[in-house]
Amino acid sequence: MIDNTTFGNGTALFHTFGCKLNFAETSTVARLFADHGIRRVQSGETPDIVVINTCSVTEIADKKCRQAIHRFNRLYPEAAIVVTGCYAQLKSDEIAAIPGVEIVAGTDRKLALPEYIEQWLKSRDKASFITPTRDITKFDPSCSRGDRTRYFLKVQDGCDYWCSYCTIPMARGRSRSGSIDSIVAQAAGVVAEGGKEIVITGVNIGDFGKGRADTFHDLIKALDEVDGIERYRISSIEPNLLTEEIIEWVAGSKRFMPHFHVPLQAGSDEVLRLMRRHYDTSLFRSRIECIRSVIPHAFIGVDLIAGARGETEELFEASREFVESLDISRLHVFPYSERPGTRALEIGHVVSQREKHRRTNVMLGVSERKLAGFTSRFTGKVRPVLLEHPQGKKPMNGFTDNYIKVEVDADRSLAGSIVPVRLGDADPSGEFVKGEVVL
């Protein structure tokens, strides 16, 4: 362990759970550590500090975070373990009691971790830094490099929706966002680093600018003018905030890709009401149909929760039928997870674990068919692919503009470039298609 009272020549291991937003924030923390003389640990080295950025979206997420803390304590008993993120915000006392944990920091305290480490080096006293959720008001910017071509840019944080099953408002606080000028400046910084693609992230990005005059639509129009960024992708956006105006604008955009991720959560109006969602199936269908009418080739991903409280067998079948009827590209299916303190616990009908597992598998089957049907539309077609850097002699991967994952023969000279690729048949896994570069 670092044996002095200030930073210098130390190493840190960073481990992140959860969403792209968490990964963006971890990247920012790592840069701050580097500014203070603490570098990322290299293969074969023993870290002085282990930073775990946690998720708490499900009970399984909590369990995985606890297991990771115990595992790192066994692997590196001399290292100081620092735990931050949503699980830390919600269960700080529980985490502080785990052996090896020296610092617990809430969701709004991540960028202060270098300061907390310096304090700890002087005193060696365990400490927790948690802001009451109602007092979390500051927006902390983050931008991470997922690889050498793709960046994740945080534009918004927090949520005011309070869906009955969700703890995110308790963990992240109220909705808040950065200024358009500051976010555009970060995008320009990505250009300077050679980045080609930016994924716009946040907790509820469609809520960008809430409380101000600017909107999410204003933001994406400003980002579209940043020279050097070749691709933007909009991460998950609520259907009631994905307006037809935004969809039509993306259709004519220079840089925003034909790719949408729209959470549905349930295909039953009764279950949506119990979930306290802000739309119904009619509105959701209208958004999908609008996308298909103006961007027929768009990839449309959809989130779905299987086995929520109140979802009877009849309502589940209604949900399945509704999803089957939508012209979407893929489902991201999650079994419902009980979360302490949520209003969903007041709903009487409880779905058994076995039945949740069955329903999840049913919906995953629907997803596989949807994805196969979508990718087959483009077999033999040529689409632009941003190729990522290969690992060793393995084939190169990349994504088309409309988010079809493609595998091509390795050619390092093409890494980081957007090239035309003729799409072939899907791999047996269904996760990617074979492609041939057409130059």
C-alpha cells in the first residue's frame, strides 16, 4: 500500500458495474487519479487502490457488487478498497462494514475521490461521504473512451420519474444536465483525441435542459455541427420524450445514426399504469411507426421487464402479443427484481421466480426472431462500418450505421476507419454477421 501521505507513484485498479453512464464516470475518475500521480494498474502488478463503481438496478446487481468487493479484498489484502456509485449511495453502511473497504462515496462524490484518498492517506481512518439524495443538485461532466473509436458522453444525470419499480431517483437524485456549450466543448475534445463516434448517455437524456429554456433537441442540433465527429448515437430515451420532431430531424442529420433505444418495460397498459410509466402502448406504437416511416433501415432496441408485480399470465400474453406486433430490431429483457423502498412492493400480485424465468426466456425468443429478421433485410447489401482495433490475429469487429455488428478479416490499416462492407450471413450465435470490405 502507498506508504506516504500524498499521492505519487501509486497504482489503482478500476472495476465498473452497470450502465454506460457509470463507465463514463469511471473513466473521468481514472483521469483525475492520473493527474494526482496514481496510474492504472498494469497486468501483473498489484494495485494500491481498488475503485469499484457500483450499480443497484436489481438485487442481482447488488449481489455482484458485494461479491466483487470480497473478491478484490482476498486478491489484494493490502490495497485500499474504494466503493462508489448507486449501491454505495443506497447501502453505504452495509458496504462500509465489508472487510477491506476504506472509503464509501455516493453517486455525486465520484469526482472528489482523489481528495478523499489524500485524506485517508493522512489518517488511515475509514470514511463514508454520502449526500442525502434530496440535496444532490450538481451536474458532474464525464466522457469516457470505450475504445479508440467510440466515446460515451454524459449529458444528463438523475431522474424525476419515480417509476414504481425503480431506485434510480433515490440513488442519482433529481434530473439535471450540463450546458450545451460545455457538452459541445467535450465533443470537440473527442475530435482532438481522434475519436470518431460518440454515444450520448445519461439517466433520462430526453429530460436534458429541464428547468432551462434549452432542450434535448437543441443539444443534438448543436452536436451535429461539431466537425470531426462522424457518428453520434442516442442511448436509451423515454418514448414520451422521443418526439416525432426529433425522429424526423435524425432522419436528415449529417452525423446522428439511424439507431434508437426506446424502453417499453411492459406491453400492457395495465402493467404500465402499475409501473407508473409516462406513456401507454398506443403512444409507444406511434413512436415505432414514426421511426419506420421516415428511417426504414433504423435499428430499434427496446427494453422490457418480465414478471413485474401485477403482471398476470393474461397481461403477460397481452405484452408478448404487443411486442410481436412491433417492427423492432431487438429486445433487452430483464427479469423483474424487488427493490427495497419502491412503490411496486405495494402491488399484490407477485410472480414466482420460476415463472419470471420462463417469461424472460419467452421474450428472449421473441428478441432472437426480431434480430434475425432485421439483419436478414440487409444480407448482400453494402453499409458503412466503423471498424474497431483488432485483438491479435482475431477478425475485426465493427458496427454499421444502423447498429448491425459485423466481423471482417483483420486489416490493421483499416482500424478506426469507416469503410463500405458487404453484409453476409449471420453467425450461428445471431450476435453478428460476416462481412467483406468493399474498397
